[in-house]
Amino acid sequence: MKKSRKYLALVIVFLMLQGCAIYRPKPLDKHVVSQTLSTPDLESIRIKAEEIRHPILKPRNIDFSRGISADDAAIIAVIMNPALRDERDRLGVADAQLLQAGILPNPTFGYSSDFPIGGSTAGTVTAYGLGLDWDIRSLLTRGAKVDAARARAASVNLEVAWKEWQVAESAKRHVYRLLYLDKQLAVGRKEEAGLRKNLDAVRKAVGMGNMTIVDENAVDATLRKIHTTVLDIKKRREQERLTLNRILGFPPDSVIPLAKGMGLPSSGNVPSLANIMNGIEKRRLDLLALRMGYKSREASLRAAVRAQFPKINVGFSHARDNTDVISAGFSVSISLPFFDRNQGRIAIEKAGRRQLFDEYLNRVYQTRADAASILADIKSVGKQVDAADKATRSLQKLVRISYRGFLEGNIDVLSYYDEVDRLFSRRLETLRLEQGLADLHVALEITSGEFLGRK
């Protein structure tokens, strides 16, 4: 009998160990960090882009040989951005919490043994006792806890998708900025090259006595000013390139070509405020996440209310005393809720539910205000772009007239190159306004929670 009980105990211990997790180390050393942060090959990125799953972003075929577009950059950023790895780890934590919420507490098994060691021990035997009890209150709260954890996991999933959407849009913004800086750089280089030719011609004329040193200094001063502007544009472009590489998860020294003929945002194809707000609560991922978070709080409050029920332990026992009398029975223990009626947890859950309720209302209100503000800015900047275009065309005509006057001797060189400088500044200002319009378009996409059209 003793051997059989020992064998039974060994079998029970063995079966319990089968369900235990095994620890495996995960070292954090230089090799692991370098390998994790290494940039995968472009083919791997292309395959992942075709298989991406996201509530807003759709699978996309990326051809790196043609350069990347703003929409390509959005997908690449979601795939490669290192900061999003940390966000996605929250999904694993939420899934683990859901698993934990569904696990019932283990029953408690007890064993005792009493050995007769003195006194009148004739006819006595070794006494033992077996007991098994379990808290049945966990059955009352399990359903609500699982519902809360499931809603929390869904909320985290939506929050991560919202962060991915923001990172994707940020990549688009920096692609647009790079594109407009390239346009500014092209304007500056073209103007600089033309002025260098003019300076060479003026110097020859000065040497021949046809022009004065004052004329040469005027051209040289304009050239130096434009050259300084070109250097500043190059500096800002390099900063934008490094920022884009960081968002895309590429090394700083990577040179990512941009696609030619890329569609650009304009002020003429934006939706109205009514169209943006129509269905936005079912479209904005952060609002959906808050709704799921609120649902989780509701379930947590329901679990806290149910946990007011007194703790009840039900047990069964089997024992043999020293006189070899064997008995079996059961026991029930109930905690008396004189002091702790779970009122603290209920109050916490109620306050948390109220906070989420108000946060949701505030987010919806803020979304409407942001959309209205961005649309007003787009309309205003659009008018500024139109006005800048008209002013640029007028200045171009004026420069052509001034050039003829300069050749005929009716306009001095200082006046002519002052007009040249004004035209150059106006062209750059127009491009800056168009870049600002592209930034506003990206901001509107983030606020609306969907892709918008481009010209």
C-alpha cells in the first residue's frame, strides 16, 4: 500500500511538471542587438509589403528600382520602424493577460501524518489525513475578467494599429518635404549656374572697360547670397534624409531614391468637414481603441461587483486516526464581509470607467476641432499658393523687361539683380507654401483616419 501511494505521488508530480514552462535565456549582447537592428534586404521588405495586414494600410507592390513614393514609404515605415517593435510587444502582453484571465485558481491539496511515539501505543497505527479544497468564487468573476481582458487586448491591438498609421503618415510627410527641397535645390542650382555665367561675362566686360567694378560687385553679391541659400537648402535636405531613414528603419548612410512623377497633395481635392466627420468614430483607430478600453472597464467593474460575494472554499477530506478508524467528509468556509466588501476595487473601476468616458468625448471633440482647423488652413494656404504663383509670373515678366532695359542701358545693374533676387526668393517661397500644403494634407489624413486623394 505504501509503495502504491508513493508511485501515485510520483505520477502526480510528473504530470504536473509536464505542464510547466521551461526557462530559456535570451541574452542581450552586442551580436543580438546588431543582428536585430540590421536592415533586411529589399526583397524581404517587398514581400512583407505585399503581405501586410492593417485596418487602413493595404498590401502594396514596391519596386525599389523605380524609387519609392510617399505611399511606399508609409508601408516600409510600418514594416521596418524600430519604435513599432516596442509597440507590437504590447500585443503579446495583452494576449498573455487574456490567457491569465481565463485560468482558474488551482485547488489546494493537503496531506498530514501523525506517528504514535509515546504513551499507550498498543494497537495504534500511523494516522494520516488527506484534504482537497477550492475557491468557488473564481467561477463568479471568471467570465467578466475574460471579457475585460479580451476587450483590453482588442484595445491594445487598435492602439498599435493607430501608432502604425501615425508612423506611416510621418514617413509620407518627410518624403513630400524631401521632394520639395529637391525642387528648391533645383531652382537654386539653376539660378546659381546662370549667375556664374553672368559673373564671368561681367568680368570680361570690366576688363574691356565696358562695365565697372560696381557692376561686377553687384553680380558677385547676388551670386554669394543665392549660393548661401543653396547651402542652407542642402543642409535641410540632408536633415530630412536622415529623418526619413530613421523613420523607415534604414541606416543613416543609406540613400533611398524617390520615385519620379509622384502625385502631390493640393487644396482642390479635399473633402468637406461633414464628409470627414461622417463615420469618423467607426474609422479612427484611436477612437475605436478607446471604445474597446471602455468596454474592458465595464467588464472589470462587473467583475469587481461580483467579487463582493464572500469568498467560499469547498473541501473534501479523507483521514485515518491512530485507532485505524477511517473517515471521509467535506468542509465549507465562508469569509465574513464585515470590513472588506471589495469597495476599494469597485471605486477604482468606476473612476477608471468615468475617466475613459470623458477621454473619449474629449477625443471626439478634439478631432472635430482639429479637422476644422486643418481644413481652414488648407484653404488659406491654397489661396496663398495661388497668389504666390501669380506674383511669380508677374516677377518673371518684370525680370525679362528689366533685362532688356539693362542691355539697352536704361536700367542699372543693381536694380536688375535686385529683381533677379526677388524672383528667386518668390520661387522658393512658393515651393515652401506648397510643402506646407502637403504637410497639412498629411495632418488631415491622420485626423480623418483614411487616405485622401491627390492631384
